Amino acid sequence: MWIKDWVSKETAFIEVSFENVEQIVIPIGRLLRLEAKCMIASKLGYENNYNEMVVQFEAMYFHMQLSYESENELVYQSRAEAQPLGMFTHNPLSNCTLDRPHIFGRLLHFRDVVSVLGLSEKKQRLWELYLPWDDSDQYENGWVNVNANAVNGALTYEAEMKRRRLKIKTTQ
């Protein structure tokens, strides 16, 4: 199911959340494609004093394509950053790509996106989509493929659950 049309009605931003609790916020206009298959509604709940419904999904397949304007946006060095990307509530630096374009490169250099959230104009949560995660490594997702295409200025982030063969040892 391609859900770009569904999310764009009220969604002004998407927030990409990483394994280490960092986040980057990207304007919805940069979202070229967002596709998820075999989605399971894992939580329906209310937020903000029960005024707003938030829907949470888990996906077996996830495909997101985002546009970038310059290759400078893809240069990200986590150790050289003055502040983390929104890990703490009172972070003095913005985690929005409008303010800090180079943080977009965080997507290309690390394969640890856990979820994508849809945010309203006032940055309130509207929906959340969890990516499939390969549990063999808690810091990087082995099912992720990331690439950037300078010709069309698009970064593609894709995760697909792979089947695993389990070996069961029995004693008799």
C-alpha cells in the first residue's frame, strides 16, 4: 500500500527516529514516496489529554524515498556534531532539516531507523510506522538498504523482513 496520499492530508512533517533515540524532522514536501506492506495496527490510542487519536503500525516491508537538494546535505559526521539530534528535551540546536540541512545525511550513514512519525503543523503526532528490524544486531538493522542517487536527488531507505530458518536441537 502506497500511503503518501493518506499521510499528506494532515501531515506537515515526518520525524525519523533512530535506535539511539535521536530524531530528525523533515518537511512533508520532501517525501517522494512512503510505502509499507503487511502493516499491522499495533496500537490505537489517544494522546494530548485524549483529544487526538494516534495510530501506530508495524510493517513487514518499508520503502521511503526523500528528496535532497545538495550533496552537502548528505555529509554527516556524528562525532563532529555539537549537539545530538533531539535526544534530549532541551537540546539548544534544532533537529529539523530546514534549520540544519546536513543532518539529513544521518539517514545515509547509519542503518538504524526504528520508526517514522507523521507530525502536524504544530508538531503533534498523528501516526507512527515501525520498520521491520533484524534482531541479530541491536544497533544496526541488517534488513536495511540505503542509497542516494545524485542524478534525481533522491535518498531511498528500504527495509524488508527476511525469512529465517531456525535450527532446533532436541535431546532425547
